[in-house]
Amino acid sequence: LMDAFQCDCQTLLTRFELTYNTHFQNFCEIWREMQFSLIFDVYYMVTDKAKFRMTLSDWKCLMDLHQKVKVEEYLDANYILCKLIVDRAFIHCLSDIE
């Protein structure tokens, strides 16, 4: 399952890169086309939630993205990220590898 998820994430990022359009709206369109919003739904349906591993550099990148999301007023993305933070969906770690 993890391999399939990783493959889907890579496909999402590759499709976004190939558009040569860095606007968040473009990313959202691809996200919706690939039905990634279902991941958020499934995450909140599961009672024993896994944590998203975040290194310090990952966290900084996520916070930079969050800042851009707030400035551009992407309310859906802001809500989702804030909800994940408040619900402690992230675990901070020293490396990407367990």
C-alpha cells in the first residue's frame, strides 16, 4: 500500500512539474483529478491514525508552504493543514528513515 501511495505522490508531483505552472490553483486541479482529497477523508475515518514523519527541513518547507497558502488565501488548503496540525498528525523526527 505504501509503495502505491508513494507512486501516486510521485505521479502528482511529476504532473505538476510538467505543467510548468507553479500556481497553487494548478496543483489543486491535479490534486482533485487524481482524487487525493480522499486521503484526507480516509485519514479521519481511521481510529488508529498514523503520524506523518517530518524532519526539521520538511517542517520548514511545510511552514513556508503554509505561509504562501495564507497569503494567497487558499482557504481549503489552510483549513486542512491547520486541522492536521491541531490534531497532531505530524511526528517530528531526526531522519526520513524509521
